[in-house]
Amino acid sequence: MAARKQYGVKYPDLYADPNNKNAKLFNCVQRGHQNSLENLPTFYTLMILSGLKYPVYTAIAGLFYNAGRVLYLNGYATGDPKKRMQGGIMYIGTLGLLGMAGSFAYTLLRS
């Protein structure tokens, strides 16, 4: 909502009109936000499954993911989409959660 006010983009428009002088900046903020929302279900699922067996390591992986997500959004919001890669540490958290969830699933299948 702050970006909508700052860049003058009114509802119900999802993206800024190309004639808006700040269209690229707003669209980068909007796309970064949407990408975060698109990945939340996977993140939540992995957190729940991993946390059942490895609660402390899951919390640490979640911190990596969230710190990376903040860096991703801040980089993307600059208007240069390549700067979103600053948030690459989120993949440490994602891969850690995936490995722990896989280990938990394997444990359940063996029992």
C-alpha cells in the first residue's frame, strides 16, 4: 500500500500503467511482493513438516529464509530486477527445510 501511494498507482490496477513515470519501480515492488506470496504455502508446509522432527534447526532455516526474503524484496524494489539475487541466502533455508522434511518423511515411511 505504501508503494501504491508513493508511485501513484490506484486500485484495482495490479501493475502501474506504462505511462506512469514510476511504472518500473512500482512493478518491481509489486512483483517482489507477489513472488513472496506465491512461495508462502511451500515455506509453511516445509516449516511444519520439518519442525515436527527438527524444531531448532527448522527455526534456524526459517531465519535464513526470511532474511533472504527481506534482502530479495529490498533488492527488487530498487527497480533493478537483477538486485533481487542479493536474497540468495533464502535458498540455504529452503534447501535445509526440504532436506529435513524429506528426512521426516523417510522416518515415517520406515516405521
